[in-house]
Amino acid sequence: MPILIADDDLLTVKLTAFVLEEAGYRVVKVYNGQDVLSAVNEHEPELILLDVAMPRTNGFDVCRQIRNTSNVPIIFLSARTQLQDRVTGLQIGGDDYIAKPFEPSELVARIEAVLRRRTIDQFAPSSRLAVGTVTVEPITHEVSAGDRKPVKLTPVEFRLLYYLMRNPGRVLSTSMILSKVWGNGYDNESNLVPVYIRRLRTKIEAEIEHPRYIITVTSLGYKFEG
């Protein structure tokens, strides 16, 4: 399966394709947001590199549409470096967000990390995990909390919640979570953890601002309370 590059900047597409092909990947290229969905259906890519500011349909809207039907890994490549853009990209289902310009070696490393996590997901434990009134189903990636209906988790959300629930009552630092959930190379991406913690809270907490299950321990990290 190829890697799909979606970007309206011809030079960026050319350089990115060259880097990936040198690393041994096959590449498919599209140059506007409108063509991404048809390319996904036609080529079934292993991963998508998605620009945000594209004509016709921007990258955020494209990501939302893809997430309606697919969990294919998506890495945003964008010159928009504001924190809110990064947060938005992750909240709507992006697996990573890399600012332009980027180092070719970093891009390849991030791609390999995302694909490695996906491989791990495919061989995740098949047994149900329950702590208190919260239950996660590894096969369907669904979580149910108390009397609430089961909710679907993205692969990253599932890994994060599973890691927290496997260590109930234990305070896990941001660096520990990054290492276990995202892997190596994410030491400086500490904003990933609070973004995904909030996403999980919207799915299992009755009151997001007063969480019952996923607790913030100031200056230390997070812990799961069953």
C-alpha cells in the first residue's frame, strides 16, 4: 500500500515524494482536498500526509470526512504552526502534526513511528479490560463507562486509555505516557497528552471539568481511578 501525499504546493510534494521513495515507500500524489477521498478509495493508502491549507477543501475538513469511514493513519504537514491548529488536527483524528519546513529524517522517523503503532494495534490484546465501572473492548476499540452507551475510540485513544487502566491509581508522567503510547521521538510533544486526555474525558466522563476517572495530578501527570 502506498503513502498518499495531499498538498497544493508542487515543490513540497516533489521533495516529500523523493524523500519517501528514497526510503523505500511507494507514493501517490494529489494536489487539492477534493481529490483526497477518491484517492483513498482507489489506492487504499497505508498512511496519508495531509496539508491543511488546500484549495476546494481544507485538510481539517478532509480529515473529518475520512474519519467517518476509515482509521487510516493521518499525519498533518502544514506551515500553520499555531498551537490551536496543532490541537485541532489531533482532536479531529490526526495521528501526528509536523510543521513545515521539516527535516526529511524526522518525517521518515515520524512515519515509521505511526506505522509501528498501527502494527501494534493490529496485534493488541484480545481480552476485555475492566476497572471499576469502565470497560474497554480491544477488538472493537469501544469503551463503556457506568450506564453510558459504548463509544468508539480511535487507535491512539484506545492505547492511552488501556495504558492508564492497566495502571489504576498510579500516577503516570507525561514522558512515561509519550513513551508507552506514542513511542520514541515524541519527547518534545508534551501537548499531545493533554489533548488526548481531554478527548478521552469527552467520551467517558459525565463532567469533563470535574473528571471521575482520569485525574490530573498537578505537576506530576495523570492517573486512572476506577
